[in-house]
Amino acid sequence: MYESLGPYTKNQLNKNVQWSLRKRTYNFDLAEKLINHNDAVIKNVTKNENSEQPKKTFGSITDEDIIKLKMEEKRKITWENKLFLSPLTTVGNLPFRRICKEFGADITCGEMAMCSALLQGAPQEWALVKRHKSEDVFGVQLCANNPHLLTKCGQLLQQECDIDFIDLNLGCPIDLVFKQGGGSGLLCRNRVLESCVRNLSDILHMPMSVKTRTGVYKDENIAHSLAPRFKDWGVSLITIHGRSREQRYTKSANWAYIREVAQAASPLPVFGNGDILSYEDYTNFRELAPEVQGVMIGRGALIKPWIFTEIKEQKLWDISSTERFDIIKKYANYGLEHWGSDNKGVENTRRFLLEWLSFLYRYIPVGVLEQPPQKINERPPFYMGRNELETLMASPSAADWIKITEMLLGKVPDGFHFLPKHKANSYN
């Protein structure tokens, strides 16, 4: 089973498990039997659907030696009206999730983990499934381009980790992942998609969710046609980001279409995702799509992690620069606790803090706005804050972000420079 990182962190990779994964001696018999059985069923159904007259068979395909739980027998999670922190690549690390939990996030999920790397026992990938004790409802998000990797990974995580659900990434827009057929690339491969979802759902004793987009191309929405199938394939929750892969983060999220997906999926719960940066946004979108049972928040939480408090307390919080700096200081402390306080740990903490600061600077204080609340894709002209610290924290310059980290983590090494991984998109 999982090992503990002290009293607070779970799911460190066991050395014996890592060794068996690297030597390819880990027992995946259950996953392989399940894949062979389900693929035979899918192939048989597809043949019968494509032929005018069903072919006669000499017996049924059985699963006598495979014990699969029915949906009603699996562990349950109450999804209704929950605030779900999005799995955020690079920036959705354990210290950041701790911050969001303290501000009221109900459900958290690790960063997207590649099944191929997990099955090879790669330490950097297994770091993405670590869980803090404060994360009371925690999931792992998986990305793969075929059902064999995905099903084995589902079995592995279920046996070796303490997690509450597994989320399948069907929305990643990154070119490399898409071209290899993973993430949003699975949306173009119907039979492989069905095999992935069915096999992962069947091998798990816990709920399985999917996170997807409206579709691959901006004018070709397909999520509404997939939603009823997800229900039949064993999915417990659908989260839909209201943009296509092609749109990335440009244009507004299409909440009218999110509602259409929720109607098509009913009674399966659907969460909406996109453009929530305030309590006002939250209420407007919930009114626009009343069938949606909850929301997932990504960039909004990166820009202002206290958004969860605002939603739960139904207010707009004019947070001071001192309070915001205290949040950053707490993150630095959590980072040193998680990555270590030696030179390597300090620089890891600095690097991830800088990635977060590339989002945090976009927050515009309520007291500075003419017409609050701020909208997520608006970018203001340069402005002076109400004090020197507020002005520093509003700077779009990486040099100023580095200065903030030096206030907490000491001087950067000689020749240090920083370029954020995530590029900001905005529109007028």
C-alpha cells in the first residue's frame, strides 16, 4: 500500500513497487483480462451494428472470471453544489492545493499524470499523485492514448494509492499530447475512447470522472452527443470546459452549450468550467445553466485563490496587499515543506512560485476597479496600487516577480532568468 511522507502527505511511490514496474514484473493480469473481454464485446457489438443481419454466434461472451462492480456498488461521492479545483498542469501542485483547501475548495485533483510514465515508475510523475491530509476529497487525473495503459494505471493506482476518484483527461489541448492521440485527441477516436472509458470504469471500485471540452474544432461541438454514452460507459461525473481545443482560452466560455450537455447527460452530474472569477460570475453561470450540479475553477483560482471563500460567503472581498503577501509567504513555507529546504528544494519552490505569480499579478484589487467585479480575460493598463506592495504585485515584469521571491527565499543564483510556461490570453 501507499507510504506516508511524515504525518501529512500520502501516496509516495513504494520502492518495491517501483522496482517491479521497472522490471515489468508487476501483476496486471486483472487489467489484461478485462481489456480482452471488453474489447471483444465492443468489437462484437460494432460488427452487429454495421451489418444488416446480426451474425449467429455459438455462445455468448462471458465475464465469469472477471468481477466487476455495478455503479451502485462503487464508492460514492456527493458531487452536488461542490466547488472543484481544476487539475492544473505545473501550477496545481500540492502546496497550491493546500492554499485552495484553506479558502474553501471542496474537491481537489492532482496535475495531469501520463500513464506511460506512471507505469515506468518515474518519480517525477508519481510526485503528481501525492495527497495532503487536508485534501478530504482527492482525485488523480490520467492522460493516455490507449486503453491498455489506462486500465493498467487504474489498477495500479487503486492498489497502491489512497485516492477517492480518477479523472480521465479528454481536454488537454497541448499539440504533442493531441498528435499522439491523448487528451482532446481521444475525442476524434470513438472506438478507442469507448474502450478507454469502459475499461477504466470497470476496473475501478471508486468513481471515475471525465474532463472534456466542447469539441476539437470551434464550430463542431460534440460533447452533447458523447454525454449520454459516457453515462452508459460507467462515468460518474462529466466536467466540461466551455471552449474547444482550437479556441484554447480565447473567447468566452460557452455556458449555454454547457447547459445543453448537462441536459443530454441527465441524470448524470455535470460540472461547468470556464471564466469564473467572482461570486457574480458563479451565480450568473449557475442561473444560465441550472442543470449543472457544480463548477470547476481553474484560472480563477490561480488569479485569486480566495474565490472559493467569496462564493461560499457570497461576497466580493477587497483583500489587502498585506493579506495577499501572507498567502504567498504561506505558499513558500508549504513549498519548502514539500520540496525540501536544501538548495534544490528552495529553487524548486522559487520556480513554482514564479509560475503562480505569472497568474497572481493579473488580479486587480476591488478598490481600484471602476466597475467591479473583474472579468477573467480583461487586462488593465498599468496602474498604481494603493501602496508600494500592491503596485509591485501588479507588475507584469518577471523581474518584479523574482524580486517578490527574493523577499521570501533569498537571492536568486547568478545568471537566473525566468520565462513562464503558460502564456496569457486576453481580449477586449
